Amino acid sequence: MIRLFYLSNLCALLLGFCLDLLLGDPHWAPHPVRAMGSLISLLEPPLRRLFPKSSRGLLAAGTALVVLVVGLSAGAAAAVLALCRAIHPLLAFAVKVLLCYQLLAARALRDESMAVYEPLKRGDLPAARQAVSMIVGRDTAALDEAGVTKAAVETVAENASDGVVAPLFYLALGGPLAGVAYKAVNTMDSMVGYKNERYLHFGRPAARLDDLVNFLPARLAGGLMCLSAFLTGFDGPGAVRIFRRDRKKHASPNSAHTEAACAGALRVELAGPAFYFGRRVEKPTLGDPIHPVEPLDIVRANRLMYGAAFLALLLLCGLPLMVLLFPF
């Protein structure tokens, strides 16, 4: 029974990965992550009213948000799968494939970053600023070409972990329900996990849990990005060197691993100071400025990301499938 459970999950993951590569994220279609975002927005106001306005009260409200969002998201997915199994096992498997597909974001990451590259290639900086504003949280109105390019490259590199490798990790480990729970935590962190006045206490439980669930995947993704650099024709030794040197140079324990590996592979300098809501935020740089950042680095970063994605699929899905199908 356990063998069949994992075999079903891994086959669904493999098919879902292929669908993601082929179809990406059609914005017109319903998506579980958008539903999670709506749930978080719906729950935040009543939870803030329900608990005291003190720091402890806000921490309790944030903890309740984590429990409710993860529980309701995973519970809804479990209920849908149970209903589908009651109708027909193949329907349940099809829904598993659909969930795996929707929880992966390699193609969407590529499409959204290339939407920044295309206007840069045409010399249309205002359009590139507008495109990059859709995928980053920093202020983009005053960015020059190099700033827009760096923002897009950093987005590809960072999301190679929490948009690709980490979902693959949890989908392979525990199937769609584990994947849904992971994305619920990750979505909460992206919405409330800020260290500003509004979310310092309320968002802390989500941010801390996100740090925990990404601890292993982020390091795995950084290592796979280094290996991808060797296999895709970039500076593999440079990726390893900068990964080892700079991967901890970030306030978050997980964010710099893939960015550092990408910076080393492309021989560029990433990160550094940026403006958020009109305020300059000092951040350390990652990598060495051996080459100036150029728009083609967006294309190169995507090649690195895809290499890491395929390596993660081979490690987390392909090898376990081989063991299950052809046991020694």
C-alpha cells in the first residue's frame, strides 16, 4: 500500500512537471495559490479584531492564521481527492497530476522573466520596468537597464528554490497534500512575512515557519544550481566558490543560496541596496562584478534554473521511481 502510494504520487509529479513545462500558468484558469492568497486576505482582518493589539496578541493572531490557512488548504485538497477517489481512482490520479502541475512554477518563472527581457532587447526601458514590477517587491520606477536586469535575474534565481525545487521536494516526499501545505506557508510568507510596522508581529509565525520548511530545499537548490552551471556551460567552479562564500549573506537564512550560485555561475554581482516603498534598504552584494550585468543574463539565469529543475526532478522523482519500479 505504501509502495503504491508513493508510486502514484511520483507518477503524478512527473506528469505534472511535464504539464508545467508545456503549459505554464494560464492566468485565466483557477489556481490554488490564488485561492490561498484570497483566503489569507479574508482571514487577516477578523483575526486582527479577535486578538488583542499587543505584540503577544498579534503573534497569537498570526499563529491562528498559519493554522487556519495550512489546515483549510490541505483539508480542501484532501476532501477533493477523497471525493474523486470515491467516484473513480483514475479521476483522483488526474486531480493529483493537476495539483502537481499547478504547484510548480518553472515555466511561469521563465515566461514572466522573459517578459522583462523582450522590452530590454528592444530598448524599451519603461515597458521593462513595468514588466519587472509584476514580479518583484522593490520600487522599479527609477531603475536603469542594469537594475531592471538584476531584479529579473535575482527573481529567477531566488524562485528556483521556492517556486521549483522546494515544491518538487515536498511533492516527492508527501504527495499533493504536502505540496499544498508548503505552498500555503510560502504564500503566507510572501503576503504577511514582512518586518515592517504592520506585519512585524502578525507575520512572524508565517515567516519563521517558511524559514523552517525551506531550510533543506534552499540548500539543495543552491547545490543543484552549482551542478547545473557545470552542465549548462557556465562557470561551475565560480558558482561553487560564490555559493560557499556568499550563501549566508542575507537576512533570511534561505534566500541567498540560489542567488549566490547564480551570481557565481554568470560571473556577475547581484543584490546590493534597493528601494522598497520609497525607503533605501541596504543589502550585501552577492558575487563578483567580473562582467557587467546585461539583459542576456536573464536568458542565462533561466537556463541555469531549468538545469536545476531537471536535476531536482531526476533526484527527487526519477531515482525513487526507478527504485519502486525495479527494486533490487
